[in-house]
Amino acid sequence: MTQSITIRRPDDWHLHLRDGAMLQGIAPESARHFGRAIIMPNLVPPVVTGAQASAYRERIMAAIPEGADFQPLMTCYLTEDTDASDLAQAHADGIITAVKLYPAGATTNSASGVTDFDKVRPVLEKMAEIGLPLCVHGEVTDPAIDIFDREAVFIDRVLDPIRKATPALRVIMEHITTKNGVDYVRSGGDNLAATITTHHLIINRNHILVGGIKPHYYCLPVAKREEHRIALREAATSGEASFFLGTDSAPHADAAKESACGCAGCFTATNTMSLLAHVFEEDGTLDKLEAFASLNGPAFYGLKPNDATLTLTKQDTPVEFADKIDTGAGPVTVFQPGFPVFWAAN
Ligand SMILES: NC(=O)N[C@@H](CC(=O)O)C(=O)O
Ligand SMILES: [Zn+2]
Ligand SMILES: [Zn+2]
């Protein structure tokens, strides 16, 4: 008997669409299965103002195939010079859905991020007052802190103090990679949630490093030990309201990944829903996939789930995905999980 599951059309609560030729090439990959996505603002230069977010939204809409059921939800990149009244106006006008905090230097294109967190306190207070959520890349940049500890230390040093100072601020810890992150979100009450990526449910740090370095598995925060992957799997498949899908699909042209100093980012937009069906089936939790991919995210953001649906069907033979997406900015390698996947999405 054919196994299949129909869920509300999913959303991606953390997505990099880039700009120009890369945007043109990869936007259709997300528009195929997802209804909405939170669009990360780490362009060069970053999307800082409401006007820039509005202009970027237009460029994205122009790259979405005709007739696709896809809505970009825009964000502004928080800097130490961000104007709180500009954000409030962009929020009131329906231009932005959230604001993104990057610690300066933590990840790809984060040089304009925040160094002194006290400097953004008035902006965070305004956001709390008007109900504008903060998405956080949760890693410290202190060179003395080991890269595998940077998320856990960020929670203690930066995130917890911010949340204690501004308890009404709604915060999404983006792409959590540790049991520490899972535990912190569980203890954080209704104003705290986390996105979890597809790839962090599948790989641990051995996948990156054992048997030769695998640049296409390198992303930030970097995948951790197996015990952390297990904790993320358990959180994602639990159905709990505070955990939802943010793929962090982050395309870089192959030349920039397969390099002596390779960029961070895994590109999963193409096969995420098939991979998630595999993961949730493996854990005996297919009935929780809709909560993770389609219900918990909109609920946290105060939005309705999508009306449309997506059906995932288990096939007798493995689904064949493109190895690469050809873009005008060069080929982008699609994340390969390292095992056959039988779930087709349509
Ligand atoms: N996740 C990554 O490894 N890379 C992201 C940035 C980010 O989300 O931190 C990118 O923009 O390439
Ligand atoms: Zn990030
Ligand atoms: Zn990201």
C-alpha cells in the first residue's frame, strides 16, 4: 500500500534568497513547496531600513515563477545605528515581519552586526512594545571561545541578559544546534521559540570531518556532536509549539564552497520536505511533521497556517534530486543526506 501524508503547505522561517542572478536561480526552489518564508537580510550591503526591505521584496517577487503560491516575509538587519522609528513604521506598514540580530562577525555577511548589545537596547524595547519579533544568530564571536561552544556561551552571556532586560520581546533563536539551545527554549516561556534546520537533524560533526573534509556540510552554527543532533531530532519531532522549521537554506556557488577558505551554508531548499518526511518517519513521528513545518511557525508569528496543502508520498524507488542547481551566479550543490530518500513531495 502506498504511504502518503497530506499536510498544510509548509513555511520556511529562515531562508537566504540572496540577490541578482543567484536569487533568480534559486527562488523557484523554495516557491515550489513553501507558502511563506522569513527572508534573511544579510545581503552585501545588508537590508537595514524599511525602504530597503520593501525594494528587496520587489526583487524577490520578480524572481518567483508566475502563479507560484509563495510570499516572502521580510526582515531588517539590526545595526548599532538602526532607527527604531523606521522599524516601527515598516512593521505598521506590513513591510517587515521580524528583525535579525547578527553578532558582528559571527557568520556570512555579518560585519555590520552588533558588537555592543547595550547600544541596541532602545530598539529592542521598542520592538517589545509593538510586538515585532527578533530573530537571533546565537553565537558569540569571542576568539577565545571554541567554535563548538559558541552557541552555549551565547545563551549565557548575551541572550539570557537581553531576555531578562526585555522580557516582553519575542525572540526566535535561529538554527539551534545544541541540547543547550533546546533546553533553554523549553525553559523560556511563551516569548521564546527556535527554528531547527533540516541538515542539523541529519548530520553531526563527524559527517563534516571524517574521511575527508566535506565543504557542502559546513554551515554556521557548525554541526555538533551526535548527542546534540539527537536532542534536536527529539525537539523537532515532539510537536511542541516552540520548535519549527527554518531551513537556513544558504546557497553559495560551488567555487566559494570548494575553496581553501570555504563559505558557510548548506543548500536544502530543493529537497527539504522529502528529507523531513524521511526523518519523521524514521522516528515514528510522521503525525508531528505538520506541527513542525506548517503550524508552529505561523502560530508563534501570530499568522494563520496556509490554506493550501502539500502531499508527501513514499515511493518504491529513491527520489532523484538534482545534484546542483545551475544559476547565473554559478552552480549550487544541493545538500545530499548520504542515504536514499523515498518520499516525493508534490
Ligand atoms: N548558516 C550559514 O552557514 N550561512 C548563512 C548565514 C547564517 O545563517 O548564519 C549564509 O548567509 O550563508
Ligand atoms: Zn545564522
Ligand atoms: Zn541563515
